[in-house]
Amino acid sequence: MTRVTSTLSSALTISHVRRPLARSLFRMTLVAADALMLALAFYLAYIVRFDLHITLAPEIMPAQSFYTRLVLILIPIWLAIFALSRLYDFHFLLGGTAEYAHAFNACTIGVMTIVLFSFFEPKFVVARAWLLAAWLLSFLLVCAARFALRRVAYGLRHWGFFVSPAIIVGINSEALALGQTLRHSVSSGVQIVGFVDSDVARDGENRQRECSQIAPLLGSIDELADIARRLDIQEVIVATTALHREQLLDLHEDLATLPHTELHLSSGLFEVLTTGVKVRTWGFVPLISLNRLRLDPVEVIIKTALDYVLALITMLAAAPVMAVLALAIKLDSPGPVLHRRRVLGVGGKAFDAFKFRTMVVNGDEVLARYPQLVVELKAKHKLRHDPRITRVGRWLRRFSLDELPQLFNVLLGQMSLVGPRMITAEEGDEYGRLKLNLLTVKPGITGLWQVSGRSDVSYEERVRLDMHYIRTYSIWRDLQILFVQTPPAVLRSRGAY
């Protein structure tokens, strides 16, 4: 254990030296980028109002020099508002949508400051169209710049910048799941240095072997304070199911002497919980409650808008193709053009998912002739060589064209363009406790399961991919799956049967 911590201490020394410098440079870059974007937003707002003559009402037009002086005053004020809104606090930077929400609030406060000042100074007149344009453009441009800088920071994390060294307390199943997820999450911003446990001597060899595949076992919980001090650990993440209440209290006392080390407690439900939690205080008692849905209201609005716009555009463009496919299906074999599959949506609400029919209508009779395939279907829910599939149906499946009618499900609000794979009520029982997580978001036409190989992926891997998508959801991940990963996956036709 001593040799391990000594090696890690040497490796982390460089990180310890460059971490504050990197963060200071990043903050300075953020301030400069914000100032530049604000200046650009105010300038473009002037063009919108006075060069394009877009106005909300007839107004007195102050000279251009008035707006020049106003901008020189506003930029420092808005930067101060950004700082007070914690837009330079690393607790809100480089992860999640909280940074953009704070940027929106800060820009709104900046505009309201101008409006409020105009009430107290009647001679201060600003064009309303300029003010509205400045508000919208400042938010959009500031967020765009921060998005670009976030991508740069994510790339630098591979070289040890913008990461905080962390230790996980416990090596039970929850702790190992935490370590595995955080190790592969770029947005987490933590570097898992190692694990500590309550009783290293009693840990089985198999458990220690699993632990070592993620990070080394550094010692016992009694040595945590010394290890954290020696390795300059900034984050201590506790798998609460691995410790007793008294051990948690002792741990809090031990770390109280380390002002730069933060203690984080997992919910204890990490492996089966994807929706997130919120903390409320009732009668001085902090209580954790579970979110019913995975996405917050802002994410729901953005994802829904993306679904409707892209689904409508795709349907209009693909209408002639869908008409030809419908005719081909009708001529190839008797039966309806569309197949309705009863599946589960958000909250377990059942709906009919539409697909072009790819099987013969007497599929059950055909499959009954092959008992071994019946067994395979029950185990894998897919057949590589399915005798029920028609000639046109096999071609439709190869290029995923049979799923085009699901665009109607998207417009009906039942599905999303990107999401976990849809399941039936019977299949949902095989998910166990994970079924509740799966039903917190809409199923998708495409998703991680499809771009990772579709039916060639094992059933267990499909479940893992679904849970990973839900737990790490972001709108940028959706865009990446839609426009970067899905087209090659469809053209390769891997697992399409």
C-alpha cells in the first residue's frame, strides 16, 4: 500500500502544481471570451435596430456615440453580474446544463438592470428593440463561446488538466459501479486515484481484483485522512451502502481538518437510479427525494423541439420513399402495410409503435415449425435467421427503413428520435428494478444500442447501454448519435436482422 501511494503521490505532484494555474488561465479566458461575446452581441443588436430598422415602437434615436459609451459601461457591469451568478465557479463549469441556466439568468439580470435604471433616470432612453436583441444575442453568444471552451477543456482533461483527484470509500458493488462510471465520464471532472475500505483484511480476493481493474486499493478508512493529505485529494466519494452510520460520522470528523477536500455521499441507489435526486429540508432535517423523470424542464423543451422539427422535416422529405415502400410491401405478401407493436412509454404507459410490416401475417405458425428458434427468440428477443421475414422485409430491416413510420409516434409525443430501445410489457419484467429507470424517458428510433451493433449486441449489453444513455443524457449526445453515429451504423447494417 505504501509503495502504491508513494507512486501516486509522485504522479500527482505535477497535477497539483499545474491545476491552480490551469484553472486561473481558464477563468481569465472565460472572462475575455464573455467580454468579447457581449461586445459582439451589443454591436449586432445595434445593427438589428438601427441598420436593419427593426423596431418595436417609434423612438428617439440617440447618437451612435451614446451606445458606444453605454457598451463600455455595460460590459464591466455584466461581467460583475456573471461573477456574482457564479459563472466563474468551477462547481458550475465544465458539466451539465447548470452553466447555461446561470448564463441565461445573468443576462436577464443585466437587461433588467438597464430597465430599472431607466425608471430612475428619465433622460436615459434606450431603444427597446436594441435591448431585446442585446438580451437574446448576449445569451446565445456567451453560451456558444462557453460551449466551445468546454470542448477544449474536455480535450485537455486527457492530459490531466481540469480534473480533481478523488478517492472512493468502499469497494462493494455500488462503489465499483461509481468508479467504473466516473472513470469513463469526461464531464465528471474527477480522476479516480484509488479506493479505501472499512476492512481491507476481510475483503475477498475477487473483490480486490475487481477494484484494481479500476484503481488501486490504497488502504483502510482509518488511513483516509493521511492518504487524502498526502495525495492532495480534493474529492472523497462515499458509497453509503458500504459503511455504517457511525463510520460515516467518523469519516466526516476525520475530513473536517482538510479544508480543500470535499465529502460527497452517493444516494445508495446508484446502480438502479438514473433519474437524479433533490434535497429538501423539513424541520431542519435534510431529506433526499427521487426525481420521477430523468430530464429537467429545460432539457424536455429542447429535446421535444428537436424531435418535432427534425421528425416533421424527415417525414416531408421521405414521403415519396414511404409511399413506394408501402406499395412494395403490399405487392410482396398479403397483409397490412403497417405493423403495430404494443410497447411501453414514459411512466409505463402502453402505446402502439408503428413499423412497416416485415413479416408474414401467419408468423406464429411459421415459427412453430422451428422449436430451436422459439427457444432462441425467448432468450435473445431477436433471430438472426428468422423464417417469418418477407423478401421486402429483409431489405427494409437491413437499412432500418422499416422504422420510418415511427416518425408518426414522435409527432404523437410517444417516442423520441434518440432514446433507449422500446420494450414490451413482458420484456420489461426482465429488466427487474431497472425497468423503472427505462421508463423515465421516451424510447427512441435510434440510440446507443443501435449505433453499437443493434442485434449483434448481447441482451445484457443492451440493458447496460440503455442505462448509460439515461444516466449520462445530454442534448449534445443526442446530436452526436443522430448525425455522426447513426448514418454509418445504418449503412454498415451491422446487427440489422
